[in-house]
Amino acid sequence: MPRIPVKLVSWEEITEWSWGLAKVIEKSGYVPDVVIAIARGGYVPARLLCDFLGIENLLSIQSQHWTEAAKKGERAIIKFDYSVDLTEYRALLVDDIIDTGESVILAKEHISNSWRPKDLKIAALQWISSVAKIKPDFYYMEVKEWVWFQYPWTRLEDVTQFLKRIIESSYREEGRVSWTLEDLNKKFIEWYDIAVGGRYIAEAIEVLAKRGLLKAINGSYIYTATTM
Ligand code: AMP
């Protein structure tokens, strides 16, 4: 059984969903003249919406809540609080997914109060309606049951976190310190049930080794917590 529900999202799906979202916005009659991407998850959808809706103006705000995969930070914060004058613009605030909704609520409040656009609407590829504190003006997909969507732009970051959790909890639960690449691949599928490809697993192991969590010894990886 997977430890948390995860769904792998492909680049093709992202393109498809962004087209779908662009059509929803177009049909509504709302014509934004600036797109604001919520960093970091909104970057790719925002850029695609600029392309699909023919919008030249793109800027960004970093409203951050989830600092690691499927693990909530305490509260949302605005990083890099700069100011721009949007009084002449109709804005579209874009994120990948609205989960708790806290990041988008904070970004919207900040933009309304400090950037003051003529109009401001929210668009997201996905909206988790069962948990979100806000409903976006435009969305492509309503998600009823909570899932962690493993987007292509956070693949290495997520795989690294997921492997780290496997290694740390196997040490806590069974005292395990030694892993082969094959073991890690197998456990990854057992825990998360997604096929990310060998490249990501190998690169994530490299990241963990660089951070000092794993050491490669005679073809095995040793969890270093015991020696630290
Ligand atoms: P939230 O403030 O809870 O609506 O989420 C803020 C950001 O965290 C989202 O824009 C995503 O980038 C990321 N995130 C939150 N929940 C998920 C999820 N279920 N799957 C993938 N990414 C998520």
C-alpha cells in the first residue's frame, strides 16, 4: 500500500490541462492584460496561459506554504515584498493547484492591497474542492479526494524528499542502514506507486549523498545518521 496517495503528472498532461484552462478563461469573457505567476508552482501554467491567450505581460509573486513534498509549512508567507503599480491592468493570478488555498488567498490579498489592479481573478489547473478555503474563478480540474500531484517541475525535489523519508523511517522502524539501488527503487514503488524513471532516482540519491545523508560504499548506499 502506498504511504500517501501520489499521482504522477506528465508534461503532456500539463499542456493539455493548460489548454483546457485557457479555453475556460476565454469562454468567460475575461481578458487579462497581465498574468501573475505564483512562485514556484504557477510558473509553467502561467507561461503556457500567456502563450495560449496571447498575453505579453508576465510577472510573479512568491507566496509559499508547502516547503517540501506533501508536508505543509506552518503558514503562507510573501517572500520578496516588492511593489508594482497595476492600476491600469486587469490581472490573472495563476497557480498549479489550490489545495488549502492559503498561498493564493495571501497572494490575492497582497496584490489587491499593494499592486492595486483594476481587476484580479484567480486561475488554477486544479482545485481540491474538499479542502480548499477558496474557489478559483477559473480551474480546469476539480479534485474531490486529496492526492499529491507529482508535477514534472518538482520531480527531483519530490523524489529526493520521498527517498529521504523511506531511508529515515526504515532506520527508525527497523534500524536499516544499507541500501542497494535496486532496494531503493523497489521501496519507492511500494511506498509511492509512481514510475518516475531511473534517472530521477539516481539523481536524487546523488543529492542525498551531497547532503551527507548517504555514503556510497562498495556498490551500496549507507545511511550516515548512525555515524553522525
Ligand atoms: P496551498 O497553499 O495549500 O493551496 O498550496 C500551495 C502550493 O503547494 C501549490 O500551489 C502547489 O505548488 C503545492 N501543493 C499543495 N498541495 C499540493 C498537492 N496536493 N499536489 C501538488 N502540489 C501541491
